[in-house]
Amino acid sequence: MAGSALLGQPPLSKNDALVRGALIRIAPSLVNPVLGQPFGPPEPSNAPDTDHGNKMVVGSAVAMSFIIIITVGRLMIRRFQTRLIFGPEDWMIIPAALTGVTYCALNIAMVTFGCSGRHMYYCTYNVFYWEFLLLNVNQTIFYFSVYCVKISIVLFNRRLTALTSQCWNIAHWIFFSLVSFLMAFSVLVNIFVCVPVPTHYSLRAFASTDPSSIKCLDQSAVQLALRDLHIATDIALLFVPLIVLYKMKMPLRQKLRLGILFCFGLMTCVSSIMRNFVSQSSPSDFTFDIYNVYVWDITDITFATIVASLPVYNALAERISRRTKHKTKQLISPPKTSHGSSRTSDSDQLNSTDGKYMTPDRAESRDISPMDPIDVASSNILNDDIELQMHDAAFEYPAQQMNLSP
């Protein structure tokens, strides 16, 4: 079986000839933007064999690990921690994480089967064919993943303000519809940027198809527009929790901590902006310079998934902190009754036929119904448990602490 020639060299097989013909026909394009160089820049004399491939593999593996660990941890907390409800935002983070992991895996495949991170003059026609195919598939997966994260955050924001004004509820549903539309729009535009569709993914299919039957949009303009929409929705999503946080009734220390967590979302905005800036620099050595774009894309998709899960981890951390303080307090000073003794006798507390526990003076002064809350306040330990429950509920449903009327 014949091998594959280096780009620019005479083809060694029919498949090489198809890829070569496709590169000549599409030039200038994103993969070969310089006129007169359809196969990338020529190899300079004494050129160092620089390779970013290993860094891309390691970076993708690390990002994949973070996405899996953070997402699985979030779902485990929701599933097994009491009073933490498994909501629609948790269901939405599952496809986001799965496609995020797929995106990282395809980046590794682009290094393994393609030639990402290497100079174009070291690529063969065959590996460049796979590079082109995997790259276009990965772009579609990228937009599906990040918009699933956005929908998850929108659903979380809606629950955050569920008990406030109707205006917030309407605004969230409008934004939910907008983000859902943009997700479908971004995915479909990436799929149907060329018709017939296979000509967008396969250089061999492109070369085998009659040029008059191929219709393509300007891919540079399409990617720039999709990225701008991605940045705009990121900024809008970031402002909602910051506004909510500003109006929440909680200590300043807690506000600052939550504010820092939400500001991690800035990394997705910065990553998209930097990606746009780098991609517009018109690199001539596509497979080598793609590393600069990859760095910001992998940062974007990883931080997006992590930021969506941070509020769940914050609720757990605050709960552990409260329980630790509670236990420490009990060890230092045992609970006492309002009369100053550490325990009251059963005969003093049991004071009615329905088994209510209370002190005699309270029994005489009040007629307690079976549902009267005074029975849960009969000891400081139980009181502290109620406070813990209220605190947990406040962090899980902080709208109960807020005055968010427009």
C-alpha cells in the first residue's frame, strides 16, 4: 500500500491527489490564507523541528480530568446531600461535560492522527486530511458544549431568583429561549456552512464534487460572528448573579467569597476575546499556529464547565464550615436551658397529656397546640440544627434572603 507524500510534494496515491486538489481549490482559506501557498509556507533551511503536539495532548488530558472530576463531584453532592435538590441545571450540565470531554479527546486525536502542533511542511496529505476533518467536527462540538453550560447557568439563575419578582422570572425565560436558539443556530451553521455538507468536513469529498454545486459561506466571517455572540452571552450571564449577589442579605465576607467564585466566569470571556484576537492574526502555518487558538479554546470550555458547578461546591463548603463550628461550640460549652442548668428533669419538662416538653412556667403561661413550634426550641442543640437548616436553605435558595424587586 502506497504511503502519503508531504504537502506540496507530488502525490503518491489517489487520496493524496484528491487532498492536493482540494487545497488548491479552496486557497486562500482559513487553512492556507497566503496566496500562492496552498500547502502552507515552504520549509526554511535549517528549520528546528518544533512541535507543540505533546503540550496539546497533556493540556487536553488535564482539562478532561478537571471536567470529569468537577462534574461527577457536583452530581454526587446533589444526589447524596440532603436538602440539595437535583434540578434541571444539573441535568443540563451532563451533556455539557460529556461533549467537553469529547472535545478534549478530539484535540488529542488531532495530534495523534492529524498534525496539530507541527509545521505544515512536516504534514503528509493523509494526516492533513484527518486534521481538517477532526477540526471541523470539533468546532461544532465546542459550541454545543459551551451553550449547554450557558443553559445550565440560566436555569440556576432562574432558581436563584425564583421567589422574587415576576420580572426576573420572565427575563430568565426570555434569556433561556435566546441561549437555546443561539445554541441551535451555532451548531447548525457549523454543520451546514457548506452544501453539500460532506464537502465541509472532507477534503476528498470536496475535490470529488462538481465545484458549481458547492455553496459555502465565508467561514472566517461565520466563526467571528459566532464568537462575538458567544462573548456577549457570557457577559450577560455573568452580570445576573453579580446583581443578585449585591442585593442578598448576607455578611460581607460571604458576599466577597461568592463574588470571587462568580468572577471565575470572566475567564471564559477573556478566553473567547483572546481566541478571536489570535485567530484574526492570519497565521500562515496553520497546523503549527493552531496551538495558539487551542490554548484559549481549551481554557474556555474547561472554565465554563467548572464555573457552572462552583455554587454547588460553595454550598457544601459553607455547610461543612457551619457544622464544624457547631460541633466545636458543643464541645467547648454544653447546651444549657434558659434557667442556667445543663439539663432539666423529665418531670419538669413533661407537662401535658400530648407529651410536650417544656418548663412548668411555660406550661402554665401558654396553651400549646400540637403544632406549636415551641417544642423544637426546647433545647439549644435542636435550635442550632434549625439554624443550620435555615442557613443551608439560604445558600441553596438564596432568593429567600433577597429583595430583588426591580
